[in-house]
Amino acid sequence: MPWLLSERDPSGGQAEPARRPRRRLLIVVSAVALLASACAAPSVANEPAAATTAVGPGHQAPDPARVHHVTASPANPGRRSLAGQLATARLATARYATDLQAARSDGYRIITRMIPDMGYHFLNPAIQGFDVRKPPILVYVRHGRTWQLVALEWVFPQQPEVPLLPDATYGSFDAACHFKDGTFVLRAVQEHCPATSPQTGAPFNFWHPNLVTLHVWLWYPNPAGLYNGTNPYLRPFNRG
């Protein structure tokens, strides 16, 4: 090879054999030997680690299968389900978000005036059962002439045995007599309901027993939680 040849003195005399190329040769030979050694040795990186390799007194290396399971595990399926159901509910009720007249046209009627930190409640008596796309009660707040949807609500005679939404919590509404203009009075039995509202004189509408309630603050943030019965962020609206 060229680097094994002796260099000649430019003056025409014979120069001593070059030593630097010999050093290069030794380096190359050493590198080839190391490469061959590396190829012959088993690859530690590709070998499966022992599940209980000791790393110190009283300690063990983590099981690779379990580590893989944790890092690759999918997100909480309940959370995924909740997100999907909330998205479905928003799409189904978006037309009511700032249009109370649309809700009234679809059969919702006022059943309470402004309940502090909660809102005005509008009921559609034709809706039965639980369907996130069809809440029987829409909860609004009002600022002047502007109405804004803040929550959806479902009511039950007793708490559902299985949560209807992930991590759902429930409230309650005592037995009451409701009147046509949204006023109401608490009465344990319907026979005690007055024929007209004691506050306004509006005619009687209906009575209900003690109820379990499920609020979902879908259209307004609630620092107390998605399902909390009241919302402190609504205090500016309490005067209507």
C-alpha cells in the first residue's frame, strides 16, 4: 500500500523509512481488531433484561414488561368517555346557548326564576330518561335582555345506582309547588299547594316530590366542579 513505501529525500538521497505511516498501520489494525471483537460479543442492548435483576440490597430492577405496560397504557377510558359525551351534549344544545327563544320553541318552559348561584330553570316535560343530547332542564342566566345557557340538568326520584356520567355527583331539590311564571313554594305534598303563587298570583302549574338532581356545567366554567349544584361564578347574575 502507498503509505508503506519509503519516502525519498528531495536531494536524491535515500531517506529513512517513514515511521508515521507505520503508526497509522498499527492504529488501523487495532481498530479492526476492536470492531471484530465488538461484533463477536453478544449485544446487551438487545437482550431482554431479567425481571428481577438485583441492583442492590433489598432492591430489584423494574420488570420491563410492567414498565412497558405503564408507559404504554391508554388514557383513562372513563375520562375519554366523559369527553365524548360532553362534546355530544354541546353539539346537541349549541342552538340554545344564547337563544332562549329557540329553547321555548322546542318546548322548554320556565319552572324557576333566578336561584342564587344556579340560574333560571326551563323544563321540557316531554323529555324522559337520560340522554346527553336531550336534557329535560336547561339552566340560564340573564344580563339585561341577554340570556346565556350555563348548565344542563336531569332530575330523578332517587339516585341512579350506576353513575350516568363518569364521577358524577348529585344534588337535591325538595318537594315543591311550581307556578306558571317560575315562582315556587316548598310543600311536602301536592294537597298543600296553593292555587296561585303567593308571590305573584300566577296560576298553579305542577308539584313534584323530593328529587335527586344532576347538574352539568357544560356552558359556563364552574370552579366548584362540573357536577356541583351551584356555581360561584354566577354571583354577578344573581340580581337577574
